[in-house]
Amino acid sequence: MAILLLYPEILVAIFLCFFFLCQWRWSKTRSAITNWPVVGMLTGLLQNAYNLHEYATWVLKQNGGTFEFKGPWFTNMNFTVTSDPMNIHHMLSKNFSNYIKGQKFHENFDVLGDGIFNSESDSWGYQRKLLQSLIKHRKFELFFQEVVKGIVDKSLIPVLDHVSSFGIEVDLQDIFQRFTFDSVCLVALGFDPKCLSIEFPHVSHAKAFDQLEESVFYRHIVPESYWKLQRWLQIGSEKKFSIAGKILDQFIYKCISSRQEKLSQSRAPKTEEEKFDLLTAIGEQVEEIGGLIKSDKFLRDNAFNLMAAGRDSVSAGLTWLFWIVATHPYVEAKILGEIKEHLLDKGKLKDFNIDELSKLVYLHGAICESLRLYPPVPFEHKCSVQSDILPSGHSIRPNTTMIYSLYSMGRMESIWGQDCLDFKPERWISERGGIVHVPSFKFITFNAGPRTCLGKDITFIQMKIIASAILWNYSVQVVEGHPVSPSISVILHMKHGLKVRIRKRFV
Ligand code: HEM
């Protein structure tokens, strides 16, 4: 004992250990995730980073759907995470103006420029009005449908015929990424990069997109000062980010100038895609909507945002759909029955239209179900402007980072019932055979409230066209032993791709 009195620093150390142990035990029992001194809950987060979405779901369930994460001291990494539909409804609709994207979002996603995803208040309002008038237009839906069908006929079918005749194992995720990159470039820029072809070409701007996504995700999981220092020094992930950004900018600006050149040569559209690509339409309409200034930078930001919106979300959605259908043969059989009933003419898929596609109710249910369990955008964040109290009773201070987990919301018994982890397209079909409507603050995959996704309808069109073309013509088998798990990224890709064998159904 005397020795302790002689060395007061030992006493202080013991006291501190005791204090932190108490703190730790207290935080552990209360929140099911350890809140360590100095590093906060970061260790738990990093230890479980490989399985982040499942971990977040578990933590949220342990905490009644809402949880306050404490980051390391002095790092500005604290946030509140929720999967409670009432909180979501409150943040995204009822008290919409209090939950903005905020400074952190703008910085993490600076590559989006001033496009719709990264804008607020008036600038967002103008852009939303502009894009809504274009994307939700029937003429655009028809144009989009033709573009997708064109890629199916000219690229997808030849590629699948090729791999099936040679019995080659193929990564279906790669095929879908190539498909959606081609479709989004045609729709947004009026340019076909021809990524999807039997040569499987290396397309640097498509790869640059993957790099940007990876670096943006990295910015979310390391302290802000760390990635900013990397950016300043131009090292590591930030260096790759800058290079990829330059490659994509060059590509987009080139498309913009060749588009302008073509239009100045002839006012009359010639090819199918020239009739309605979004870049041209935006250029024409922007002057009619006040508050927006048309410039190359404005067109670049819009093009980039549309590419970000329409490429990986759809390809990720398709990948999970094909995996889940391939592992549920009775679902596949039902979809095939429905295609046979509504889309065939003399034993072959006919040139169907959007109305005929809408008769595929079971396929619609299967797509919703797979998007519920595997939402392509697994998490989102907002920032509070003023203090607030959430419906769950949690008080929110100004400038709090709010994260909502779309992935976890699809797996909550409280929302979907005890069978929430089962894949059941029937969940979406009413007794009278129609589609069951689920409010968007519960089926959150396409976001909710005034910032709901503008591409939801065209996504269903695209996914249905591709799914019916593949499922009717080919049998898809996942390669035995292929590991399937989500990647940890801003988009829910499959970590190891989706290795499959394709066999032609009719020879
Ligand atoms: C499976 C496919 C898709 C999913 C899961 C999806 C999901 C989402 C989500 C979660 C948001 C909210 C993003 C945020 O606020 O940060 C969003 C917004 C948006 N989406 Fe989609 N999306 C899909 C496809 C598309 C497509 C094909 C387009 C059109 C090319 C599109 C256009 C947009 C636009 C313009 C917004 C911004 C809305 C705003 O901020 O007002 N999306 N989408």
C-alpha cells in the first residue's frame, strides 16, 4: 500500500483503469457495442467492417432500431443510425427541411459537382423539376425502352450465345455492369461506349467509375482529417480518386463537345438515340426553367449524376435478382409461366411494349423482393439543421450526422414480419392479383419523400426487359461453391462477382 502512496502516478493509473472499465461495461450493456476510451466505438466498427451491413442490422435490432455511434475523440465521427420507419418518415418527409445532405455529404461526394444528388434547396428544386419533366415523360420511357431492347438484341444475346456455346464460366455482375454502363451512356450522353461485347473490352472510364466509388466509400470509414491529408499529399486512395476523376471528366466533356458539334451541324435528329438523350434535352430545356445556368460544367455535373444514378444501382439490382432466382427454382418456374402467358408469339419473345411488361406481376414481385433484401444503395446519410426529437424519442442536436440503413430496413421483423429473411415474391401480390403497395418509408430502396428516386419506373422497365430476355432464352446456374456476399461499398455489389454457367434453353 505504501508503495502506492509513494508513487501517486500508479494510483492515478489504477483509478483511470477502474473508471474506463466501468465506462466500458456500462456502454457494453447499454448499446451492445463497446465504447472504448479515446477510440470510441471505432474498433467495433473496424472489426466488423468486412460484414458491416449485417453487423449494423444486428446492432440496430439490439437497440430497438436506433443507435448512437460514438467515434474517436476529437474526430467528428459521431452519428445516429436508424432503421425505424417512423424516424425515416419524419426525416425524409414530415420534417424534410431539417434534414439536409450537409457539408460532410458534399465533401465526400464532391465528384458529383453541383448535380442533383449533391445539391440542396433552390438549386436542387430547379434540377429536380427539370429532370422530373424529362425522366417521367412517356416519350422518354419509350425511348429508354428502345435503347434497352437494342442493347439486349445487339450485345447481350450475342454475348450470352457466345459464352453458352463455349461453355465458358462468366461473371454475370460484370455483364450487367457493362450493360448498364452502355445503357446509361446512351440515355444520358447519346454515346454508345460498347462495353458489352464478346471481346469484353477494358473500358477505362467504366473502371474509373469503380475507383471513384471505392475511394468515396473509404472517405466514409476513415477520419475526415486523414483522407483530407491524403488528398492534400495526393497519396493512396485520394491519388487514385483524382486520376479516376480526370479520366471520367475527359470522357464526359468529350461527349458534350461532340454532341454540341453534331447538333450544330444538323438540327434534325438522325438515329434513334439522338431523339431523346438527356444531355441534349437538358441543354434545350434548361433555359425554360429559371435559376439554372447552362454551361459545360452544368452539363458535366448532370451527366455524371445520371451516370451515377443509373449504372451501378441497376446492375447491382440485377445481379442479386439473378442469384436469388437461380437459387429459388419455383420462383423461376413461375416467372417463366408468366412470360409464356404474356410475352410470347409463336414460341418466341415478341416485340413487347411497356403495357405488356406491366402484366408481369410475379416478376415485379420478385424484383421488389430482391431489391428489399439487397437494396443497391445500402445506406444513406443526412445532417440535421436544428435540434429535433425523433418519433423514437431520440433527441438530435444541430449538425448531427444521421445515417439510415436501407439494408437493415429490409431485414426488420417489425416491418416485414417473422419471415423477413425469406425471399417471397408473393409478399407483393394481392389476393386479386395486383401489386401490393408498401409505403416508401418502409420499402425504402428508392428513398422516400421529396427526394424519392426519379428512376424507379424506368428501373423496373429495364430490369423486366433484361430478366425476361435472359430467363426465357437461357438457364442460368451459379457455379458450385462460388462465394456470394455483399461488398462493403456505397453500392451493394457482390464482393466476388456472380460466376455462372449459361445454357441455351432452345437450340
Ligand atoms: C435499382 C435502381 C435504383 C435504385 C435502387 C435507386 C435508388 C435511389 C436512391 C436511394 C436515391 C436517393 C439518393 C440520395 O438522396 O442521396 C435515388 C435518387 C435518385 N435517383 Fe435513383 N435509383 C435507381 C435507379 C435510378 C435510375 C435508372 C435513374 C435515372 C437515370 C435514377 C435517378 C435518380 C435521381 C435523379 C435521383 C435524385 C433525386 C433527388 O435528389 O431529388 N435512379 N435513387
